[in-house]
Amino acid sequence: MAASDKKASIADALDEQYYQINLDILESFSKYRPPLNLFRFKEDVARVLPYCKAGERLSNEQVEQLAQLVDEGLVFVSRADHPVYVKHISYQLDLVLVDKNLHETEIADIFTQALTRRLGEFFAQPVPMVFAKLWTDMMVLTEYLFHDAHRIRALSRRLHPTHNLCNHSFNCGVMGLAVHIKANAQHYEAGEVKRKFLDHLTAGLFLHDLGMTKIPAFLLEKDKPLTGDERAKVQRHTQLGYEMLAKLDLRFPEVEECVTDHHERLNGSGYPQKKQAPALGQAARLCALVDSFCAMTVKRPFAPAMEPAKAAALLAQDAAYDQELSRVLQALVMLAGKK
């Protein structure tokens, strides 16, 4: 049996219990103190045995031996350590593009943790230096989806159940991409979607509420109806977000639409400009839909969570939203409910 075939057969046999580590992943670990329990496949007894414990100090000889064993495909991590592995990879997100041993659901866990954390860091300090890290991670996501857009399905099953700015932004980003991809499945399969468009739409969906970082927290957390003045202050977030885009050098049409128009409605009932159908682009229509859906389906200070199927049905019956996109959202929710 060829060496490559041998590695593959070992990995296949152990796949349900262990991750097989490659050199890219090993090099992301602390050289002398790997953060996880590592296991070695002993070929003579055909068993996986402990190699070193998490945080255990390795000698120079062990470091060299470990690299050699990894190159031979003989080093593994227990899937029981999945939470630790997810946390480690989430800090170096591009590793999901090179680790061929992760399941799609496991990669979805990593993206969920990484992007939610990055959003939280950026919203706490919305400056270019911090944004650059979030942008890098969003581009890892679009790279991952561009090769197989259907991968968004696993992510869409990992929406946060509680409401705060970073959770809501993550949920809207994921659901917006899920609706967009399903609505344009034929174009993705035919390779007709441009990567830059996907990049910019993704940024717009995740950052649509950027201006909320400038709104006092007590208004966002208030559990009683807002006064007229308070509502006016909150509604300024679309304009504030637009102004912030220039400082971040994010003046792309898809991003601007999501930030400025996600509260506009096709029938002119929205804000801030009461735009109507002809003036609203596809990114704005998409963002408006998923923004409402994601707000309706989580518990907020002033309202309980609504069942996703009920929320999607209400939106599909509301002329304020794009009916074609609403039907796609409804179909996604029904499909998820059958899993």
C-alpha cells in the first residue's frame, strides 16, 4: 500500500473519534507546549495511544519527532476535545481552509465562535485597526463559501438564541447569506457570481447595524417602549453607520445599501428616507428581511422570541418586504424544521 493510501485508510478508520493533525495546524500550536492532548497511532498494534498531555513541556527531541509523526499522518486529537480545538482554530481562522479533517459542522462551530468574537471586538472599538481583523475573518468565510456555497447550511443552524449587537449581527450575516445563496443557487452552480460581490454583500450583512455602536447602551437595553425622542436617537444609527463607512474605507454599494436602507420598506413605511420599491436594491431588500427575522426570533428586552416558522410566515405575508426573498426564507426555515 502506498504511503498516501495508508494515511487515508488510517484517517478514515479513526475519523469519528479523532482529528488528524496536519503540519499547518501543528505549527499554529505552541511549539513546546501544545494546547491539546495529542495521540499517536501505533502501527504495530493498530491503536491510538497518548503522546502528550495538553500544556505538557516537550523536549527538543520530542518536538522534532512530533513534526515527523505529523508529516506521516500519525498524530491525532480526540474529538472529545472539540471545544478546545474550536477555540484554538477560531483565533487563526484561515486554518479551516487547510485542515481537511474537520467535518462541515465542526467548521461551522469554528466560524460561529470566531466571527461572533471578532464582531464583539470591533463593535467595542470600531476603528480601522480592529476592523482589519474582522475583515480578514469575513474573507476567510467568503473563500470557504465560494468553493461550495451550500456550506452555509451548517452555519445557518447555529444562530444565537439571545439578543445583543454582535449576536444579532452574526445571525443576520449568516441568514442573509443563506437566503441569498438559495435564491441564486443556479448562478453559484454555474460559477456566475463574482467573488467581490460576495465579499461586499457579506460585509454589508454582518455590519448593517454598525451605527448602533454610537447609540447609548441604555436605549438598546430598555425593556419599555421608547419615547419619541429616544426612538429618533435609535433611528439615527443608519446615518451614523453610513458616516463610519468612510473612516473604514468601506464605500461599496452592497455595504452602503445594507447599512443605510435595512429599515426601509417596499411600501414606503420604513425609515430614514421612506424609500419605496423602485429605489431599494437587492442588498437592501435582503438585509431588511433578515434583520426583521433575526430580531423576531430571539428574546429581546421588550419581546419574547417568536417561533422561526411563524416569523417567516408573517414576513411572507407582509407587503413591506420582498416577496420572492420572503418565500426563500420561509422555505429555508421549513427545511431546517425537518432536520
